[in-house]
Amino acid sequence: MNLRSIAVLLASRQQGETGAIARLMTAEYGLVAAYVAGGRGRQMRAVMVPGNRVALELTTRSASQLPFARLELEHSRAALMTEPLPAAAIQWACALTAAALPERYRAPALYQALEALLDAIAVAPSARGWVSGLIAYETMLLGEMGYGGDRPDPGADLPAQLKALGQLEAPLANSLLAGRKGDVMAARRLLTERLQRMA
């Protein structure tokens, strides 16, 4: 199988001396994992940042092998990683998506919502401009995976939004991420701690 798509890089981990295994979200093919040759090298360092939008070219040689990926940067969000609050938000949104979605699960609306959330984090002058979007994204992801329910009202002010985030913590930790990658919740705790300092 060979495919080309625009994707959001969600996560990567080292494989071998210079390679990396990347998890990417696409609108057409869902979540895909692939080996990126030189993914930990100096030339690819700016590309392999969670939240970056990339042009993905995926090549599979056999059904038993991990696909090979070539990535080209389409839109960088790397500069946001120097700012603690936006960095924590991007890390959480990407880690949650990578941990919650099964591979090749197609969810074009989730892809669009993730892109919109990442864009809001990038352009909003403060967290007040994107926290309600994060709440909507978490709620949408829970619903997509079969853990839907009443969406908490984020309200207009940050304390109300923090309360709504608190209401989503249990379904995320105990249902969506239970027994698989619950340690991903550490990224959410870091984010909520930083948001609480703002409030």
C-alpha cells in the first residue's frame, strides 16, 4: 500500500540510532504509524515536533512490516513549544489523540477538529481563546470512541472552563485511556496545573 496525505504529527519515539517511529493523524486514512528514516537526525528535528502539519508519503513493502514514511513540513508549530502553556496544550491534544484512536480508524471530523484546536492555540492571545475548543475536542473524541454523554458547559470565564475540564478527567482516564496508556494523563495534569495558575 502506498498513500500520500496531509497529516498532523502526533508523536514520535526513537528507533535505532537515527530513526523514529511516528504516529500521524490523517483525514482520509485515520491514524497511521510508520518508520521515518533519519527521524532523529539534525535535518528532521524541526519536522518531528508534535502538532506540526506535514505532507506524508507512506510506502508499505509487506503486510508484516511497519510502513516507511517520508515527511515534508507543511506548517510548523515548533515555535509554540517554547511557550509553556501552548506547548502543554499541544502535547496533551496530540498525546490524547495518539493514545485513544486505533490505527486506521477514519474520523475526518476529528482530524478537522484537531487542526482547528491547534490553530486556535497558535493564534489566540491567551488560553481563554482556546480552552473551550479543547473541551469540545475532548468531548468529541469521547463520543467518537463510544463514551459520549452530557457535554459539560465550558462557560465564558476561565474558572468555569477549568471546572468543565475537571468533569472530563474521569471519563478520559477511566474509560478512554483505561488499561492502555493512562500515563498519558500526566500531560493533561501538567496542562491543567498551568491553567489553574492563570486563573
